[in-house]
Amino acid sequence: MKNILAGAIAIVAVQFSFAQTVKNVGTFSSLKVYDKIPVVLIPSTSNKVEVNGKKSSDVEVINKNGELKVRMTTTNLLQGDDVKVRVFYDRLNDIQASQGATVSNEGVLEGNKIMLTANEGSSIIMGLKAKTLEVKSNTGGLITLSGHANNQNAIVNTGAKYYGKQLATTTTSVTVNAGGEAEVSATESVDAKTRAGGNITVYGNPADKKTKKIAGGNISFK
């Protein structure tokens, strides 16, 4: 009986040691995530960050001039896969994921102009609605989007991928460099370019089609 009671106390102690940390961060419109940390974005009327996991106390959340950074402490670099972070935001228009981080969202991210960047094997998976969208996927990054944008500009570099088939746009400009891969959808016009290889697939049957291939690559319409 004593052993059972001791075990129960130990379990409770462990649960409390992994308790949620809530950080009020003030106003921000830009978010940068590092160190393999997975972040879920949640629209809200307030701005705060919730951190869970056994390394929750090793997560740094810094707001400098409206730019919110979520990263691990210097002694725990690239160890963010042991935590879970939820970011509650009132307004957000610039998101950057680096060093293997993952950013996804609940609901729909809305804004006049939204900028998304995935670097170094990081990923962004998101539903959104925007007038203007700028997408950049670099060095093995992955961006997967759904929703709607009036105008889109996408750049995919060095083996990165962008899957925007489920993102309906009116006009799209897309450039793929050095073996990247992109899927886009446009109803009126598309300007597609490849440099040094890479693949672009265009959906939506836009009436105005412009294509250019420099040193290889493939552009197809479906």
C-alpha cells in the first residue's frame, strides 16, 4: 500500500513539474520560431503564449518592438521537440519558422498582407485569407497552405517545397530555384519561373500564363 501511495505521489509530482506556463507578451504582429519548437496559432482578443512539456522552463519568449521570438535557451538549442507551444494573437502578419520549427494554426489567419517564411527544414501548415500573400520557402523548408489570397508572390529555394494547390488566388507569381518544388492555383494570371532546375505545377486554368525556364526546370498546367 505504501508503495502504491508513493507511486501515486511521484506521478502527481511529475505532472506538476510539467505544468503549463503562461506568458503575457504584449502586442506583436511578427512571429519567429526556432529550435524545432512546434507552435499552434490561435486567434484571440488577447496576446499570450502557453508552453507545455518537460522543457517548458527552457523556452524563451521575447517580444521586441512587436516581433515575438520563441526559442530555447542557449543550453537547450534544437531541443524544442520536447515542448508544445500555443500562441494566442490579436493581429499577426509576418511568420518565420527556422531550425526545424513547425507552425500551424487553428481557425483562419486573416490579414491584408501576410508574409510566411520557412527556413532550414522548418514547416508552416496553415489556413489563411489575405489580400496579398508573400511566401518564401528556403533550404529544405516546407509550406502547405489552404484558403484564399487575391495576389500571391511565392519564392522556393534550394530543395524547399511549397504546396499551395488548396490556396485559391486570383494572380500568382512563383519562382523556383535550385531544385525546389511548388504547386500553386490561380484563376486569372500566373507568372512562373524556374532557375537551375525545379518543378512548378499550376492549377486553376488561369487565362494569362507567362513562363520562363533558365538552366532547366519544369512548368506544367493541370
